[in-house]
Amino acid sequence: MINFDTALSLLIDAAQPLGLETIFVHHALGRRLSKDYHSILDSPRFNNSQVDGYMVCTKDLISQQPPLRLPVIFETRAGNPVPAIPKSSTAGAGRTSTGAPIPEPFDAVVMQEVVKVEENSIILQSLPPAGSFVRYLGEDLQKGDLVASRGQKIDPGVLALLIEAGITAVEVYKKPKVALVVTGDELEKSSKLRDQLEKSSVQDYAEFADQAFQKNLAQIPDSNSPSIAAMLQGLGIDCQIFHAKDSQESVHSALHAALDCSDVLITLGGISVGDHDHIHQELESIGIQEIFWRVKVRPGRPTYFGASHKKSSSETKQKYVLGLPGNPVSAMTMMQTFGLALFSRLDGVSPADCAVTLSATLEGDLAEAENRLELVRGHLTARDGGLFVKPLLNRDSHLVTGFAGSNGLIVLPANQTLNWGSLVTVLPLSFAALSGLN
């Protein structure tokens, strides 16, 4: 078996981005930029009004004593060109609205709420300072300003900034095509049940499901593929799901079909050394090069990672295989660690940034982990200026209840005991909402 840290380093070193593509910026939410982007526009593009009101030229009115009675000579409107303005207009005022151009030499806007209007004139009780309620050309962005950097992920704020800067298309890292192969005779009928349930009404669900499982008590629900698919969805990645029985022929067929349509294949179950575990043997037979198999970690010891580089007439096609254990907690834990690192690398994240960790104060005792590192489910909270983590009780790899209440994995080193108050390393769960940490 291989140490956890060594296995993670091997995966990060082996995984490489699948290439680049240029897409319409409006479709780029959640994608990662492959290069820097600079503004091609000034923003604002012209002097404009911050409010609805009246524009004045303060330097031509500063010698006058208030109250000032000014004729309204012209109007500017948002989205419309500036009308011809008489030279004498600076002795008067111009009607304007939010976002409408403020032509020179006008340099201030008075809010309409503080203006008295009489016929075609306004009365001001005082002259506003120059610059009042005016947004100036290039105040936010100037041509050539850096607006987004290589490796930056496009969130709604970055998306708005790119569009504001006049950028219509961006070059991003290609998104991988992913396939899941779920093994297990005990899950086969569960998958058929799900397909039948999707065709039935919601009202029928509880009764239909109960009857189906009562017919065969050896059957269990497939929670693995929905949970792993949900984790992928959180990364902005869709997947195609294949099911295989616990036979060599079924596994071989499912692996071939899944590999043909994917860049990354994730297998669930069948990766250990039991008589009915065929994944490892079949991956070897179809030319997947093993990078590691079986890791000194709890939960998740049978985890596998491999790759193939198939050459076609024009290019070398990279494919990666991540084999996850069948126990639900093991599968989710290894997906959170090895899976997240893999998809981060494919998305252009630097090797040094693929494993995010936090430091927190332990609120509980953790007994010695014998001979292998353990990732203990825990709940992080933020208070008193620090982070605290409480280990959850259900630590066995088949007990999903502990995962449902956790938002981090506490790193318990091999052959060590951690006591209440210890400073520990925590891997935050990518699918948990950590911003509030409540």
C-alpha cells in the first residue's frame, strides 16, 4: 500500500489539463481562465449622471448669488445621443436622468428632489460643488486595465467585470466528460427501480419504493452514484452513469462503454480484492496504466488511480480513471480528496493549490489511528476569531449519517492520538457551505 500524501502527489503530478477552448463570455460562469484579460473599453464610457435631476456648469454660475433661477435649455437621456447644445446653455441647466450623458463643460448634477420647478426654469437654493453626482469617463476601468487573471474562476462578479470591459469571448480550460460505472448485484435492481420511479407520479413514490424493496430484502438503494454525481454537479460537471453486475463480462462491457464517451472514468465499488471485485483486473486488461492502488487511509483503502494516453492520427487523447470504494462514506471521502484534486488539475489549478486545508482547534478526543491516516468527519464552526471542529461519532465507512452532518474532514495521522484543544488540519468539504460556518 501507498501513503496517502504520496498517492495524492502522484495523482496531481499525473493529471494535466485536457486543452483549451474559447467560449462566449455569457456562458463562462464557473469556468477557469487560461490567460489574463485586459479591458478594451473605458468604464464608464462617457461622463454620465448618477441620479435623475438637472445638470449645471458650476464655473459659469459661481459668481451668481443664490437663489439661482436657471432656464432648462436641453435634455439628455440614457441610451440617446447628446443633442446640439447652444453655447449660451451654460448659463442655464439641462434635464438629465440616471446614466444619461453629461456633456462638457457641465460638471455637476442637482437631484430633482431638491429642485423647485417653475414652467421651463428651475430654482436652486445653492450651487452644488463641481463633480456632484457625476460619473466620470474611465472612473471604474480604463483601457488596458487588468480585469481578470490567468487561473481565475469566473464567478458572477468576474463575469460582470469582463462584460463591462467589453470582452465578448474568453479562453478557458476544457471541461472533462465524465462517466460513472456503478457495480454491485445488490444495486442493479435499485437502478431499475429508480428508472421506474421517474416514470411514476410523486404520490406513488413511497408506496412503490416500499413494495419494491420488500420483494427482495437483499437489494439496497444506490446512494453512491447520486451523491458522486451531485459532487460533480457542484463542480459544474455533468456525468453519464453506467451500471454493471458483479461479473467479469458485465464489468468489461460497462468499462468499455464508459471509457469511449469520457475523459474521466469514475468507478464505484468492485475495486477491492474480493472474488466478485473485477474492476482492477479489467482496467489492466483494457490498457489503463495503474498509478496507484490501495492507499494507507481510512476510509478508502481500496482507492485506485490510473491513466491512458491513446494516440490517434492527429492527437494524443488523455483519459483518467479514479476507482472509488463501494462503501458510501469511503466513496464520498475519496471523491472529496483525490477526486477534487484530479478535477482541479484538469481545470488548470496549479499543483500547489489542489489540496486546500484549514487549521482548527479540536473539540473532542480522537483515539489512535493504527498504521494509516484517518480522515474523520467533523463539523467546523467559526467563533471568537478562530475555527473550531467537532468530530462526529459515526466513523465507520458504511455509516452515511455522519457525512450528512459534516462540513470538513479532520486529518488524524497514523499512530497518533489527538486530544481536546489540539490544533488540527481540516480538509473543508467542497459541497458544504463554509462561508457562514454555523
